Amino acid sequence: MSNKDKWRIRHTNDNDGRRVQEKREDGLKRLRPESPRTNQQTTKKMMTTRESPRGDRQPQAQFQVHPRWKYESPSSTLRKPMVIGDFSLDETRQICHDRRNLHYITVDWKHSKKVKYDLNVSYDKTIKKNIQETKQEKLDRLLDWILNNTSKFHTEQSTGQPLQCLSTDFVCFRGLLTELLCTPYETRDGWIICATRFRDTVYLCAYETPEKQAHRETETDMQKKMCSWGYKFEQYMIDGSDVTEGVNENEEYCCVVRSRLESHSLVYGAEVDGADPSLYKTPHRDLSAFIELKTSKEVTSERDQNNMNRYKLKKWWSQSYLVGIPNVVCGLRDMEGIVHTLKMFKVDDMPQLAKNHWRPHVMMNFMNKFLEFVKKNVQVDDPETVYKFEKEPNGGNITCTYLGKDSEWAFLPKWYYEKIMKN
């Protein structure tokens, strides 16, 4: 029996909507919390067995990332991502349930085009994100959208009744899934992902590692400026933009996507750059008319080409494939921030271009196995209970640590979990 079949769950509710005893397809019984009291007893037991006498939290499970040959089986299947909604973030990052920041990007050329875009124009007028504030957002904007669109989560059986669950295994942002896909080939950076199970949906939230925080806090002025070049490039590419104006980096247009990876049903939010007006039709059910915009240093050597194929294309493919965007337009720039060439990359061609560096089926199979690992370990169904999954840097393994009710790592806001099932 495959792992997929082993961990696929048949969910049942009693008349009060509480989780009751379930039966796996392999015939083994699996217990879920039936009441707050049961949750408390389970939590107390885990705290007793998982903490040392000093109170240090010890990992309860480990996931070995390597060797990569473990993922060489035929690729896990990602169902075509379908758009179930969208929202905008305004100039102050407040959520707006509309498409005010949906932009159009006209591509009236094929393969490549010569341009001269100075990404330094009006840099002094740029309104940058407040990183400390955006870190505190966690899943809040996506959860706000869910609260306003609970009808998207009703099944035929639950329509007209109070919502008992989202009928979804995982809720997160695309960036987290992108990081998971890249993990088998990531040899330097680590990551931290926290998980909370609530009404049988596992919510996943990415956290900044101490190493990444230290790197961000020690960035030079030039490095900060280069981070803004990507936003300026988007402004150049968006139809009707005035590039003499400064860029407000807070504004976004986000789509909410539903998909499935093998037995794992997924709902995730993703910021998208814009749509080709010659292909776009409203309302859009998928993102086949959309374009991803990127910038990269000009390729002037074989080493540059290898680095692009190994690192850039891996991330671009992951981001685009997860939401079904077919094309990436890259602005190739010099070290002074001048884009001289626009180049079109077809997402379907990227794996072949980078075949010596990474393989999509390895990435998809890894993510499928990791999500199985999360399902297996995140057992307590409680909106305040947190599990921490930590990928060690330098190609290390992934540990799962039960944190219990830890305010430092908790991320599901009270305004969400108290209201979601009352709508």
C-alpha cells in the first residue's frame, strides 16, 4: 500500500460538528480530539513526553531530505490550479475585496526585445514596505478573504447550513509552497514553517530564520536599491504606467487558488503581476492569461548561464507552475540597473533548459512526502496550538517540534477562528 493511500483520511462529523473516531483506508483507527477536554488531555500528554526537565522543547519527529533518489518515482500530480477569488492590497496594505490592482501587460513581441529601462528613475520617491509590519501580517490577508468568502468552501451536503470545516487539507501562501519545492536542491539556506490544525484544516505559515533576518538587517544601501529594481521593472511593463512616479511597494493584486497534490487538497494565495490584455477574459477561472515579471543580471559567461538555470529558473518554474502561469518575462539588466533586453521564458521549457541542475518530479514528490509528514504529525486540532517544522541550513534535515500554546509562534488570529464557523 502506498503512503498516499495509507494517509488518505475519510472525514466524518457527529451531529455537533466535532471530530469523531475515523478509519483509515488501511483499516487502522485514528483518534481525533472530540472535545476541548480531549484536546487539553492530549496537549498535557504531549507536553509531558516531549519536553525535557529544563522545559526545552525537543523535536518529536524528523524528516530526512536526502538522498534525492528517494523522489525519483513518477511525478506526483498537481491538479490544474483554479482561481476561486482575488483581492487587492492598497497603498497602506489594507485589504480591498476588488481588482483595483489588477494590471495589464502587453507583450507585442516574441522571444526577445531590445529596450532601455533605467530602474533607478524616481528611486528617491519609492515607498518601501515596512518589513517589520509585513512580517506581522502572517496569514491575515488570506484569512480575511476566507471570512468574506465562506460560500467557496461549502460542499453540496453543507450548503445552507453553518460551515463546519473548509473541506481543505492545507491553507497557506504560494511562497511557502515554492520554498518546499526548491528544498531538495537547496544546499545553503534553512527555513521555518509553523502549522496549526483547526477544524481538520492545517494552516501553514512561513517564518523568517535568524540567518535570513541577520542578512536582511545588514544589507547595504546598494543591496536595498537592487531589491527595488524589480518593482520598478514591473512599473515599466504595466500598461499606462508613468515611470517618473515613485513605486509604492505595498500595493499588490492577489489571487486565491485551489488545487490538489495527490491526496492533499490545497488553497493558497499568490501575488500576481498582471495579465496579457489580448488573452484576458473576466472573470478568470485560471491564470493562463497572466504573465510573471522578473529581473536578472545579463548573461555574459557560461557561469552566468549555469547560475540562471540552476537557481533562477528553478524558482521561476516553481512559482509559475503552482498557479498555472505559462510565461515569464525577464528584464536582463546590467550592474547599474539598466535593462537592455526583455526575454520571454516559457514555463514548460524551463525544466529542459535546466535539466542538469534540477528535476520537477523530484521537487513535486518531495513536497508530496513532506505534506504527508505534516499531516501525520500535526494531530492536535486547536487554533492556538502550534507545531514548528524547521529545515536545517546547509542541506540538513527537517525537524517537527510540538510547541503547544505558544504566543511567540501562534499565528491564527482570534478574530478568525471565533468567527469563521459562525458565518
